[in-house]
Amino acid sequence: GAGVSQSPSNKVTEKGKDVELRCDPISGHTALYWYRQSLGQGLEFLIYFQGNSAPDKSGLPSDRFSAERTGGSVSTLTIQRTQQEDSAVYLCASSFGTSEETQYFGPGTRLLVL
Amino acid sequence: EDQVTQSPEALRLQEGESSSLNCSYTVSGLRGLFWYRQDPGKGPEFLFTLYSAGEEKEKERLKATLTKKESFLHITAPKPEDSATYLCAVPNQAGTALIFGKGTTLSVSS
């Protein structure tokens, strides 16, 4: 079956511009996660969606970051007024339930802020 | 604070030279320990989940084991295609994310 897909695969933007990253989870998975992976760093949790529950936004690094999930499926991560330190790989994952269930990752979006 | 620490950061092996990767964790009430493989430019690929001390799981040349404080990923007679970064992770207390270690980058040369 189809795995988690993300678009775009690469994004180059100028400092100060807004960017939108998209994630299509595995069909039937109710939980969706966003992580960030910076060079030399581990995966850093950003946000978690589960069904119709309020998302866990505790990992978002600043109010320039936001995410939504429409219809319990596709999710968009938006970064406003991008900064150079936002350059990283943004990974999306999905699972059947909480983080105790196996998460399956997409290929990531590589964001470069010039 | 829940933490996951992996060692070594990097490991170079000759083809056929067996070794082990370590993942130590500090969590209150382990609800699973996950191993992933990540190739350059790709997302992490799921390998194993371990839930209780003494549990072992195998896949080809890989075997994962779990104790109350750490997990090991044993690689037997590795091949160059086993070269990758291996990540371990545990669920956070809220059940909303995985806490990842920084990974071990394995290079196997022929």
C-alpha cells in the first residue's frame, strides 16, 4: 500500500518568506506527527494530531510555526517569516494511535532558507 | 526528564565484522522501545519494537535486545548494504511523540 507522502521534497526560500509543507498520511492512520531533523541533531518533535482531539503543539519552537490537519487526513505545516535557523529536514509520520504504536515516516521535505 | 542516548556516534566495520550498537534510556514506565534505520536523504524506516526486558527480535543480520535500562542492536556479519544511521526512540509520557536518540552512523566496508 501507499506510504506517507510529503511535498515538496525540497524547498529553497528567502529569509522572511512563508512556506507550506504538506503531508499525506497512510490511509486509515488516525495519528499524524511532524518532526524536524537538523544537521547533527536528532529528530525533534513538533506537533501531534489524533482524530478530532486538540493537537499537542508543545514541540513547536515559536509562534511562526503552525499546522493544521483537514478532514482527519492531509496536514500542512506552515512556517511564517522563515529564518536561516529553520533550515532542516521536516519529517511527517503517521500511526494507528498514540506514539506507542509504530510510526511510519515519509521521505521528508528539505528546507533551505537563504 | 525522559532521555535517549546512543553510542557510539559512528562505527566503522569491515564486512563480516560483528558488533553492537547501544541505546540507553531513562523513562518512567517504558511503553516500547523502537529501532529505525535511516538512509541518507530518506525518512526513518521501522525495524523493531521491544516492550519488555528480556525480549529479543531478529531480522536478517540484525537482532535487537532489551534490558531495563538499555537496548542493543547486534549486527552479525554485516554487509556494505547495512551502512546507515540507526535510531532508537521511546514514547514520551503523553503518548504524543517519540523521543529519539541522535543515532549511530554505521559504515561497513568490503
